[in-house]
Amino acid sequence: MQRRQFMLGLTALAASGATASKTRIVKITSTPIQGRFHKFVAMNAYDQVPKGHTYEHSLIRIKTADGVEGIGAGLYAPVTAAVLEEMRPLLGADPLDVYHLEGGRIVGRSPRFDALLRKHCYLDGPLFDLIGKLTGKPAWALLGNAVRERIPAYDGTLYLSDVWFHDRGVPAVVEEVQEAVRKGYAGVKLKLGRGLKWMPKEDGLARDVAVVNAVRAAVGPDIRIMGDPNNGYKDDFEGAWKLLQGVRQSNLYWIEEAFPESVDGYTRLKAKIAEAGMQTLIADGENLSEPAPFLPYMKPKRLIDVVQMDIRRGGFLSNLELSEIAGAAGGVSIPHNWASQIGVIMGLHLSKAAIDVPMVEDDRSTCDVLKVEGCRFEKGTYALADTPGLGISVDEKTYRSKYAAAEVAVS
């Protein structure tokens, strides 16, 4: 009853417009946890080995003196004790003082914590979760009003299965795509770039073309097909253009990371796409960590149609800012996400409140230590409940038995 009264009091405090929660952050932990894909995932253009069935990332937990905690995910490298030590300035802080809030919304970072939160943007995840729980609001409502009720998702797990399962070849990819369509996904992203290392250059190009065209023939005209060579056409502009010509009949929705982004390269590619009368969009930016590097691709002419800053690498605030920049230029933002169920959930909350984030990338993974209460997938789209924060909690029994021994903390 005491905890319930505390939470009701905080909700009332938030409704009144006050900015102090009268609680303090007392502990931050990082623990490596394991996620599981829905299937065996093969490799991309640059991988050394297949992705496999599982992945690891750090689970971040930010706890208050009153027992409320925010949950999130680290980046692709472990959040070690040394990295965690950099977060020590958050200890003792009121969670509602970490950001600048106006009218119950988070509109910026507090000057005191600005540098820390920009360096570790993934902290937006657990901090928004914590603030949402303290104020009784879902994370998306801390960003703005709801702009869509259901959020479309595309399947991002279609890797180079034809290369790994070489005895099956192209049908190995086609069968995986058909499974995704049966599950309700109206968009699939195919990994390309086989000629970078997995096949001879010309053979790889031919296989890329064959896979895209075979998938289109199998799924019909209404499914969005995206292509992602993971820079597999590096230093090979002509190869990238031959790819687009070879799949023209298949109406590729976007080409992502054909080669490392450059203003000159994308100016040239954009012009050739326009001259040929193609509708294929250009997507890129998953390795950029803040909005500023995207500006040369937005002005004076839009060169990247779909900006893709990683949802954890950029966090909520930088991704929201980038979506507004993209929208003003006539583009959209669809944040990159890979190997993180929490990342999918973050993307959903951003899309719920950001008009220029019309879709999310779904890696279709789960984590046994997470209990997800706030989202539901049906017919290719997700619906978010009004559960406070991100709508997730930790299964403490699983955490203690499998992961707690590896926990590191600052307190």
C-alpha cells in the first residue's frame, strides 16, 4: 500500500506541472544478458561468421531510493565497470531533473547532464522508462502526442541464407521471406553485397539480383522489399548501379548502405535514379551518432530519403531531432535496430509520437529476462498500451539464476 500511495502521489505531482519527484537515483547496474532471434540468422556482407541464434548486450537498470527502476539496453559493446563509472554523476540526482521538462514532456537535456547523456545516448532508454514510471506516463507520451495508433514494422532478419545453406541457394532466402509474410510483415529487408567477400564479385552481383527478383516473384507486388548491402559495393559505384538496374522490375523500395555514404557518391546515385525514372529511395546513417553529420545530406538537396540513426546509439532525443530534420527536407526517419528487443520497443515509442518516423525495424528477437507488457504485434503492426515507461520489467527469478553473478554496479 505504501508503494502504491507513493506512485499515486508522483502521478499527481506530474499532473500538477511540478518538476521534482522527491526521490533520488541510488544505483546503476550493467549486466550482460542474452537475446534470441526467432530463427538461425546467417551473415551479412562483412561478417566473419553467421549471427546465429543468439546475441548479447548489456541490460541497464537505474534504481531509485524508493525502489522504482528504469530498464534499458547498452550499445553493441559491453557496458563495463569503467564505462558505468562515467555515469556516477547521476547518483543522487532527482530523475526529473536529468532532462528539461515542459508541460510533462521531455524537451531537452539538463545542462548538468548534457555531456553525459550525449556521450551515452542509450541512457535515454532506462531514464525515459524510469521517468515514465514515476509520472505514470508511457515513454512515447514524454515525447509528444500520439500520431498513430498502430506502428508498422518490417522484418530485418533476412540475411545471406543462400550462401550459408549453399545446397539450397536462393530458395533459402525466399522461404524465410514467405515465413515473414505469413506472420504479417508487409515489408522485408534483404541483405545483399555477396560479392564483397562471400562470392566472386560478378557472381555476388548476379546472386544479389537473383535473390531480389525471386523474392518479388514469390510475394507479389504489395510487399515492400528493401535492399541492404552493408557497404558491400564499396569502391564499386558501377556495381551498385548494375544492381539497381537488375532489380528494377522488382520495385526495390530502398537501397541502404550500397557504399559508405558521401555527398559526392549520393549526389551521383540520386541523379542516376532520377534520370532512369526509378522510385527507389536511398537509406543510410546507422553508424552516425548525432543529427549534425546528416545535414549535408538534407540540404541544399535531400540525398538520403530514409535516415537511419540507430535507436540506441542516438537515443530518443537525437532521433526525434533527426526525424524533424528529415521531415522538413521531405524525407523520413526509420531508426536502425539490431540485436535488441529493447531497441524495437524504443523504436515503437518514438514512432508513436513522431510523425516522421513511420515504421520500425524489427529483429524479431526476445530476451528471457524481460517481461514485456506494453506492446502487441498483429498483422504487421504493433500497438502500444498506456503502460508507464517502456512497458517492460525484469523477470527477477531468471535474472538471479542466469545473469546476476555478472552484474557490475555504481552506487
